[in-house]
Amino acid sequence: MRDWKSLSHVRWDCKYHIVFVSKYRQETIYGSQRKKIGSIIRDLCRQKGIELLEGHAMPDHIHLCLSIPPKYSVSNTIGYIKGKSAIRIHRELLGIKRMTGLSFWATGYCVSTVGLDEETIRKYIRDQRESEKE
């Protein structure tokens, strides 16, 4: 049986495969910045009670497998992660202090429900680098 989670009046298992890209698809996610961006996203997920099951950062986009509680919508969750991470990336990694008009991520995202193929999706996210070389 799958690992169901519960809140006060609901038992749930909501997992999503999410992809979002950097602004203008610039290859800005690399090296030590890649690890720091990963820790920023992990921290934001932990603050909201969202479980980050799998994640992989490519030079111009990020793949995430998230378990989002039903009390949060997917769009609000992604808006929160993209918005807050952009602010923290500018402040901590790029050293920019002003907070108006800053953007790091492109508008929009791609989302798909994982369903029963969780292991296949997680393997796809893990092996992203090898998939791109082919």
C-alpha cells in the first residue's frame, strides 16, 4: 500500500512533477550556485510543509517532484517557491539589494500529476543529465 499522509479530515497522496525555467532560458544554474539554489528551494518547501521528493537542476531549468498537501493549490505553491526563491537568489547569490522589478524565473511552469508512476518519474528526474546527452 502506498504511503498516505493525513490532515485532520483527509487522507491524501498528491504528488506532482514540476518544471520551471530561468528567465530567457539563460544557463544561469551551475556550479556552487546550483547547490545553493537547491538548498533555497528545500528550505522554502520545508517552511510550507511541502515534501521535496526529488529535484534536479539543469543549467537552464529545474525538475521537482513535490508532495503538496491538498490545503495548498499547485499554482499558489509554485508561485510561492518561484517568488521567494527569486528574492533569495538575488539577495544571497547575486548580491542585489533592491527588491522591485527583480525576476530570476520565467513566467509559467509545467506540471503533471505523478499518480502510480512515481518511481518512473523520480528516475527520470535523477537521470536528467544522461537523457539530455542522447
